[in-house]
Amino acid sequence: MIPRILEVVNDIQHSNGLDEVSDFTLKICHHLGIEYFMVTGLPLENRLLRESIMLSNYPSSWVDHYISEQYLLFDPVAQHCAKTAKPFNWDAVSASPELSKKTKDVMADAASCGLASGLSIPIYTENGLQGCVSLAGSNVYFDEHQKISLHMLGLYLHDKLCDLDEFEQTRPVLTIREKDVICWAAMGKTNADIGEILSITERTVHFHWANVAAKLGTVNKTHSVVRAILEKIVNL
């Protein structure tokens, strides 16, 4: 069941900073039984795709693979976002028998990373397509009534992220919580330790690591810590 939409939108509008928006989005997804989400701006070229990610807990291995294989050029979900302003379930575009082999590879590889199904919400303004909010997992499907509520949620979430001073598409910007996770890891703490120290679940710690990896272009926790320190993104 989707929470009362006006209350949800109000919570988004009054969120203070990227940390609150991240925590709020994760909480809503858990409530809906959604495993993964991604909010993006509009990448002008495939090489800028990573920088367009505003908020995400998608597996970093999938993001890396998607970019290296240039899947944006073949992704039926991304292509459909350019054709409609309405939210749509992925099976509406991935079940066609006319899909090319490369397009089928995109969806098959996504499924192998836990992104077997999903809902995408194209974000349009007076300037056209500006980005997308996607909810994904092993078994994601929303009916027409639910899509209306999620459409409003997606629009306000994307707009809030665009307005936050902390978000800059030109360079990686980590939230305070993400920096905390990195600093504690640099001091030898495990994910379980970090969760206990920050009073969050270990699953939420993994969520923050996924965000860090997507923003920094790193492949694992150690890589993330090293890059954050070398580039002075965090100070120990």
C-alpha cells in the first residue's frame, strides 16, 4: 500500500539536506517492498551517465557494467522514457518479440543483478525530458492507480534533489552520512560496527556504500575509502 501521497510529498518538500532525502527515500522503498531505486538527471552522452546519478542504491557492479557496455544506447526503458511522460512498468517495453539481441542482453543482465522488473517515472518539465526515477527489484509491478501516486512522488523527489545545494552534477558530492561511513571504515570498522555506531541498520550501511560507489566510480569499499581520502572528499 502506498502511503498517503500528500503527506509523503510534504515530507519531501520539508526534508533538510541530502541525508534526510536519502533516508526518507529508503524508508518509502522499504514500505513498498522495493529493493532498489535510482534518481537521475539527463545524461547528454553515455560518458556522463555516472555523473547524472542523483540518488541510487543500485548495485555498483550493475552501474559499472551498464556504462562499460554502453547499454544506454540499447536500454528499452531509457528509450521509452524519451517517448512518454507517463510512468510505466518495465514489462510494457521488455516483452516485445521484436527486441534486438543487445536489448535483450540489457534486460537479462539487469535481472542477473537483481533488477528483474521495475517501474520508471520519466521526469518532464517545460524543457522536455529532464531525468527519471526508477524503482526496481525481483518482482515489481504497480497498477494504474498506484502509478498516479508514484508519479507525483517521483516529480517532487526529483525536483527536491535538483534544488538541494549539496547536489552538483559536476563533481562527486557525498552526504554527511556517507562521509561518516567512509571515515569509520577507514578506522577499521566493519559494516555491522558502523551500523551500531550510527544507529542505523547494516542494510542501510550497504545502501550508503552503494551510493558512494556510484558517485565516486569505485568498485568496492576499500577503493571508495582510498579515493575519498586521496581526493580530500573526507578528512580523517
